Amino acid sequence: MKYYHITDRDNLSTILKEGLKANDEGNIFLFENKSIVINSVENTVADLIAYNQIFLEEYVMLEIDLNGITSEIINDNVGELSSSMQWIIKQPLVKTEHIKLVGVYKTEFKPFWKV
């Protein structure tokens, strides 16, 4: 299984130099980048998170190597369609050697209810 993290492009250079740091609550948020299809409308989990949770029109996606995860992987019980694919790790840092830049993307979220 592969886990990913998305962030604002402005954070990329710091993450690649210092690693991925936990927020003030000690959480690092990860997800599985699968697709969800409802009413013949397809969205990726990355686009769902970017659009509905962190409100980014453009985002950077990072792949997190499983060897960099030193804590339990806990389901992020969010009120989203993709909640079963969103995860939290409670550790202060994912070191740079466990982070791979996947790319920079424009959010292409398409509402499921507009068919």
C-alpha cells in the first residue's frame, strides 16, 4: 500500500529540506490516492482533500515510504466520502529520505451531484 500527503506548493522546499513535520496536535495526515466514482463522476482522493478540506487550487503530492512511518496508522474519521482512505500518524517527523515528490497538480474536483 502507498500513502501520500498533500500540501501547498509554498511548503515544498521546507519539507524536502527538513522533513514532514506534525501539526500542533502531533498529527501527520496521509491518504491512499484512489478514485471515487458516484453518479458517473470520478474524483481522486487527493482532489477531494484539496478542494473540500484544505481549499487548495494547486497542491503538491508527496509519497511517504512505509519505512518512514514509525507510529500506528490510524483512520482519520472525517466526514468525507473518502474517510476510509484517509489516515493519521502520530509522530513528530517523517524524515526527508522517506519522502518522494510525486508532482504538482491543479485541483480538478468535479461535484458528484452535478450530472
